[in-house]
Amino acid sequence: MSSIFLFLGFVGLLTLRLTFFYLPAGVANMSPVFFQRVFGGLAVPVDFGWTIAGEPIFGAHKTWRGLITATLCGGLFFLLEQYLVMHIAFMSAWSPFDMSKFPWWFGFAFAFGAIAGDLVKSFFKRRMRIPPGETWFPFDQIDFVLGASLVLGFFVEITTVMWVILISFGTIMHIVGNHVGYWLGIKNSPW
């Protein structure tokens, strides 16, 4: 019985640590929503309106503004996290990985991976003719985690337990982010 509690304690602590580490990916994923009313000159579709078989490649909602703000916000958030973990003793336990091993640019690549995961998901949604904004469970919830994890995988090993936690985390972050956007009046729906 005690080994079950030990395992649950390990999983709980690892969940908190991974959540902390993946916050920049969550910030990147939510940034386009929060910046949708500014930087109008960058509100150009990433696919420039091009189509495949009459369907948009990504769709008009996937803009350069979103790609740039996601990468910058997530990258800057990672730099803040990295600084805090490396300079405040008690925070060093918050990350599941040694933050000093990541180069300064890692956070920007990590954030770009998160938003690229969203783009890849949108590509497949358009091929399946699922309209923008319509839910595609579970991919809408985990796209940013998968994209960010692809980048992270070049730097550290992601274990099976971590993958299970990350998929759960992605779902929760997506739901929380949408509700915050709805509460702030930025999104039309909490889903």
C-alpha cells in the first residue's frame, strides 16, 4: 500500500514540475487570443490565403501575428522561468530538468514548437473540413503540447509517465485558457 502512495506522490510532484516547465508552451498557445486586437498589420494568414483542393492550408485565423506573438511571449516567459530557477534556490526544485542545460534560445524554439503544433492540427482540420473554431477532441487540447514536446525531445528524454501527464496537462491548459479568454471577453465561447 505504501508503494502506491509513493508512486502517487511521485506522479503528483512530477505533474507540478512538468506544469511549471510547460507554462511557456501554454503562454505561447494562448498568446494569439490575447493579441488578436493589436498589431493589425500582422493579421495576415500564415498560408497567405493559399488553398489545397479548394480548402485553406491553415485558415484565415492562423496569422503571422499569432505565430510571432506566441513565439515571443512563450520564449520570454521561458527566459524568466530559467532565470528564476537558476537564481532563486528554492525554485530549482520546480523544474523536472536542469534549466542550465538549455541555451538562451530554447524557449523561443519551445514556444514556436507549441504554435507549430497548432498549425499542423489546423492543416489536418482543414483537410477533414472541420470549420475553424469547431472542436476536434482531443487534438485541439493537445496540439501545443505535442509540438513543444517535439522540440524538447531534442534536448531531454520524455518518459512514458511524462507523456501521460503532458497529455492530461494539455487538455487542462486548453480548457483553462479558453475559459480565461471567454471571461476576459476575448473569446466568444468558453470552449
